[in-house]
Amino acid sequence: MTIGFLVAWGGGWIRFTTDPRVVEVQKLHQNLEEKYVATGGPSNFVEAAAGIAAMAEIRQKIDALPAHLRPAAEKSGQDLVAMYFRGQMNAYFSKPPDQRRAELDRQIRQFEMLRKAWEASSAVMNMVRGGPAAGAGQQAGQGGGRQQAAQSSTDAEANRVRSRKEMIDRTNPTQRAQYNEYRRAMEERRKQLGLKN
């Protein structure tokens, strides 16, 4: 048993400290928290684009990690998303009822700005990887930029749904009721503005 433990420890399978590469990702997430989450999110497109670029850089670092280190690195990102969402929800409920619609409108504008920054970033990455502008031969050789973009979008949505579920699972009934009320109000307002949910 002791020999097996020593072999595992010597091979790097057992660690008593967090791997420096995971610490680096956690610090990058913390920087995003301080720059964007603590301040209520980006206030203009330049800030939104910078935040999206930072997240893409972090994603690349996570993807480069060995599989056994990724969960710890991804958790700090999930915590960041949950913190941002809680901040948005708290901002809504902290307003008097007659000011909540204006707060929803502010959050919707911010979300749409982030979405456009994400789409612009994805379009650039698609071209770099050999997307529609690169020609059919390159597309065939690299699996097609559109397929990669679609897969990336599907993965992002799956991660968003999983993060939301994990966040809800950690709440009490009162918090869940607030979440449901907030989500209903947000979906209704987006519908009134002619936006997809």
C-alpha cells in the first residue's frame, strides 16, 4: 500500500497542493471577477469584447490542461458565472418594484452587448481556423469552420445549462422562488422587446 502511494505521488497522480497551472486559471478568473463581476458587468462594447477575449484565453489554457486537472480549473469559471448571475438577480431585487423594469432593460442591453462581442470573437476565430472566408479546401481539411463554431456554441450552451442547474441545486427554497420570479420577469421583458429567450 505504501509503495503504491509513493509511486502514485512520485508520478504526479497525487498532489497535496494545487497544480500551478490550475492556480494560474483561478487567478485569471479572479481578475475577471474583480474587473467585471464586482462592478456589475461591462459598461460598453470595448469592455465586453475584452472580457470575451479574456474568457477565450482562459478556455484555451483549460483545454491545454491534462484531463484530471480540468474540473478544478473549470469550477472557478462556473463559480464566476454563478457570482455574476447572483449579482444580476440581487441588483433586480434590490430595486423598488417601480424601478425593476429599468434594471431588467439595463441587464438585457448588457447581455445583448456580450452576445454581440461573443459572436464577433467567434467570427474572427472561425476565420483563423479556416472558416467560410478561408476556402473550401481548408474547410475540408480542418473539418469546416461552421461545424466547429456550431459545436462551440452547443458546448457553451451545455455548460451554461449545467452551471445554472448546479447553482440552483445549491440554493434554498426562498432563493429558488426568487430565481423563478427573476427568470420569469426577464423572459417576459425580453419577449416584450422582441428578443429571443
